[in-house]
Amino acid sequence: MFDVAVFGSLFLTLFVIMDPPGITPIFLALTAGRPAKMQRRMALQAVAVAFGVIAVFGVLGQQILDYLHVSVPALMIAGGLLLLLIALDLLTGKTDEPTQTKDVNVALVPLGMPLLAGPGAIVSVILAVQHADSVGSQISVWSAIIAMHIVLWLTMRYSLLIIRVIKDGGVVLVTRLAGMMLSAIAVQQIINGVTQVIQNS
């Protein structure tokens, strides 16, 4: 009943797209300076938001895009632009937000979406759900999605130990590195979206 091939294929696809090791420096940069308890809570919040978004798109994704008349390339370009704005803030050191909202905002945006639940992951899940034509395949698809989010949570949760080692100077370095990586991801995402628009026209 459980399809190992479907599970493995989607899990590996999501692992490459969501990139738990690559998200670590970005997570550390965005949560630096907060109490350890708050950082752990933000890791859980980010994963919960990502899972919620992906689950909604997994169940209703194509209908939502069709209803809003939004194409996948447009979704990719919009996500890329949002990531680019966050990356510029990291590179210039402007990562502070209003005190009353910063803890929630960082966990929701950009960590939860579009970093974890980005266009690539959303589209992969939509296609996987559409192609799962049996109960066993559906169970395999959703098991892969859940397993991937557990891996993401564990990666972010235990990456907080790194902060204790690298101290404040290291956090600044990680922040700049994260900004550079994030800007590259954002530009690539925008290029992919524009390329698809041109190919479809």
C-alpha cells in the first residue's frame, strides 16, 4: 500500500528545494540576538507555517492558482522579489523590526514563506498530489511532506548550538553570508520565472 518510490522521490525533491543545510545560516542570522527559548519557538513556528502553506496548496493548489489567475512563473517571480528584499536587509544589516512584531514576522516571513514554502516546493507538492492516483500513493506523498518538515525542524532546532560557539562576531559574518546566499537564490528564482514566461509566450 505504501509506495516507497513515490515517498523517496518526493522527499529527495523537497530536500533539494528546501535545502535544510542551506537554510541554517539564514535561520541563524534572522534569529540572532533572541533568547534561546524564543529561537526554538521560532523554528517550530516557521516549520508549522511552511507545512500549513504546503498542505493547503497540496489540497487546493491548482484551484487557488486558477481562481486567482496566477501562473506558476508569476508565483516564482513574486517569491524571488520578496526574498531579494530580505537579502538586501541582511547584507546591509537592516534586520531590525518593530519590537512588538519582529518575533512573529521573522518566523512567518521569510522563514515560513517563501524560504521554506517557496514556489518550487509548492509546485512540486501540487504535481505530486495530482499524480498520486491511489490511496497508497497519497499516503506516500503526505508522509514525504511530513518527514521533510520534521527534518527541517530538527536542522533549525539544533543549529542554534552553533550560535553559542561563533558568538556575536560570527553571527555578523553568518548574517552577511546568509544575505549573499539568499540574494543568489532570489535572483535565480526570478530568472527561472522570467524564463518560463518567455517560453510560454
